[in-house]
Amino acid sequence: MKIDWKRKLTSRKFWVALAGFVSGLIVLANGTQETADKISGAILSGGAVVGYVIGEGLADSANTKDGDEK
């Protein structure tokens, strides 16, 4: 089974699941809820940036294939 990483990294569900998992690990390791919240926020912000960059790259690639190279 091959994993489609482009699709995974642009998935909001993936980033929310990852943030939830990491938050749970922080609390499990006796970290504070405040720390878990901050790290989850950073993960979700990073996920938004990664999703945008990949999405724009795919759109640019599609435009180039269509002969609309700028």
C-alpha cells in the first residue's frame, strides 16, 4: 500500500489528529495543559502553511502543464 503524502499533508483532519495526539502525549507526560495548547496551536499553524504551500505548488504545476507558464 502506497501512502499519498501530498494528500495527507494537505488534509485538515490529519493535522487536527496529529495536534490531538501530541497534546495527549504532553499531558500524559505530566506537562501542563497550557503547554499542550501552545504546541497544538503551533502544529495546526504549521499544518496550514504546509497545506497552502503544497496546494499552491500543485496549482502552479497544473498551470504549467496546461501551457500557461508564466
